[in-house]
Amino acid sequence: MKNTLLAALLVSSGAMANQPFQDAFFNNSVWSNFNKQFQQFNNEVRATQNQSMFGAQTKRFFDRQSNRYMIEVEVNGLAKENLDITSKDGMIHINGNVQKTERTNNSSRTSSSKFSQSYSLPVDADTNNINAEFKDNCLIISIPKLAKITPLVNKITVY
């Protein structure tokens, strides 16, 4: 009886191995393809994180030669008069607004678009001496690095 069961098991497993059970779901190339597509999607999402409806692209870096943090925002369709830059509570805020009016003989159309980006500033950023320059559709913000950070220490009295 044992020999019969063992023979039946060997025959059935041999038959299963030769059957076309190569389902695409279990095929590694499917998972590999899925992973490639997911990575491509992830890269596209990261690339568009620094873009706005104005096609703005942002580069942030530290310039060792000038000892400054730099933010470069390429903004198409904005003029420097339409930009507002503020810093508050360790953040820098860049806002832009464009209003376009098109008139024909019979009608008039107005559209408005807004642009807003905010970035956290490094702890050692000199927020009192931030400079901004606008040229060739590029906003360049220069933030000096403090030479020495003075820690804020408050003495607390115990009552």
C-alpha cells in the first residue's frame, strides 16, 4: 500500500512539473516589471514635487565659496513685481500672482493664477540678511550662514 501511494505521489508530481502551470502571476518577470514601473512612477513624482503650474523648478544648495544657502526658482510667466518673499518662524515663503486679461471686440476674459512655495530654513541661517535677485525668469534667494550659532539658554527659577 505504501509503495502504491509513493508511486502515485511520484507520478502525480512528475506530471504536475511537466504541465504548463507557468502562470504569469507567479513569474518573477511580472514582479520585476511591476517594480520597474513603480520606480519610474516614484521618480516622476519626485521630479514634479518642485514644479508648479508656472513650470517653476527649484534648486536648493549650499554655496561653499560664498558661505550661503541658495534657493533658485525658475519661474516662467512671472515678473518680479508679481513676487512676494517673506521669512517667518524659520520658514521662507515665496508667493506669486499673475492676472491676465484678454479682450476682443465682443468679449473680455480674465484669468488669475497663484504660485506658492515654502521652505524651512536651516538653524544657522542669518534670516536678517536674506537677499533676492530676479533675472532671466529666475529668482535667486541668497541666505547667509551664521558664523556661530548662539544657543538660546533661559535660566528657569524654581519657586
